[in-house]
Amino acid sequence: MNTTGFISIEHNPGDPPIETDTDWAAVEALTDEQIEAAVRDDPDAAPICFFDQPGFIHIPNVKKLRERLGLTQEAFAAVYRIPVGTLRDWEQARKRPDAPARAFLTVIARNPEAVANLLKEAA
């Protein structure tokens, strides 16, 4: 008899995913800003908003940004003049964007068309 109120599930590597009611397509479609807002608005979330804490480094989700813009890795890299290998490293979390790259990605996320146009004009 379980008296703790917890459910225990054994799940081993290679087992099929556990079925839930989660709409994973909707979860994957969330932007970083929507996720941050949901965390702040959730009464069950930790009371400390770590996004506003000193030392917190926001790292843009490059893959979600690129997919939101409807671009392939090659096209995104070409439009925004980022080496495609660097873009892949960021998307696969092998490397994290440094401070200037994070700033550039934030500007792209806010106004992708303007950045693309400015880079096109500067060519």
C-alpha cells in the first residue's frame, strides 16, 4: 500500500515515452518569453524569480528562434552571417553563445526583418 501519496514509475532507457495529457506540440511552440511569463505567473513555481537575479544569463533558444522564422540552419546562418557550424553548436548545446552573440540573437528575436535588411545593405 502506498502511504506517501507519490506514484513510482520505473522507466528505463529505450522504453517508449510515458503517455501523458501533455500537448508537446504546444509546449515546443512556446517562445522563451512565454515560458518566462508562465514561470512568473505560476503560483506553484519557486518564489524567487531567477530571471531577475544577479548573475542570471539569459541564453536565447536559437533553434526555436530559427524555426519561428521558418529558416533552415543554412539560411539562418547566411541571412544573419553566423557560421553554420557555430549555429549547430548552439542548437545542439555543444557551446553557448558568448555575450555579444547573445545580444545579437536578442536583437534578431525582437526584429528579425530589420536586422536582415541592415545586414543586406551593409554587404
